[in-house]
Amino acid sequence: MALHLKSTGIDFADFGQSSAGSSISELLDDYEEGTWACNLARSGGAITVTYNERDSTYQVVGGYCSVAVTIVTSSVTDSQSGYNKANGHPFDPRTSYPGGGVVSENTVFTSSPCHACKIHAVGFTFNTMARQDGNIGEAYTNGNLKFSCTYPI
């Protein structure tokens, strides 16, 4: 079996079932990686953040985008109006709420342990063990936030 490199992508046709007569593609024709600006935000009010670190990377393979975000804040002024979110994503999701991600570190929400995030049309929201609806309204404070998510595009 051989891997075929074509001008249209990488052809995996020799590595599986024949796709003749079906709509299954065995051609990987989309790969990209890069960075984008992910910002802490509020759904209903202002927030001003000074970032010590803001590392937002993405990788697209086929029809899925994987993101990894690390945010370290040194100064936060927060209106505490609305729910906590992170604005932006590198590619629009196919639909809202297509899946969730994992929060691996959180010291920016003052009182709720945050364990998961969800992707929306405009960014990400965060979940706690007590509230599964993604509408955390906790005060932001200086600290660290790390999360990752893979979603269909």
C-alpha cells in the first residue's frame, strides 16, 4: 500500500475500504495551523484586562478545528454584568453547541471551579459543577485560564 500525495491533498485510498460508489472521501485536503486573539469578556457588560500571556493556537484537520488557549491576567476591571465568556474563535462552528471542551486550569473566576467550556457562534462560555448551563456570572480576578476544545467547522 502507498500513500499518494496529490495536488489536491493526501489520498488514503490504499489504506481502507474502497470508496467506489459511495460518498466517503479518502482525501485529506484541509490542514492548517495558526494563532488568533482570544479575549476574556462579559455577555452584558464591560471588562478591561491586562494580559501577561495570551496564547491561542488552532489546528484544522479536515472538517474539525482544535483550539488550545492559555490566558494569564495581571489586571482585571470587571463590570460583573452577564456571564463569563471568551470572545472569538479561529473558524466559525458548523452549529452552536456542537460540543464542549475541557478547562484544565482556572484561577480567573473567583468562587466556582470551572471544568468545561462550550463553543458558540461568537466564542466560548464556561461551566461549573453546580451550573451546567454555561452561564457562569462569577467575578474575574487575576489568574490563569487554560482550555481546549475540538469542534466541527
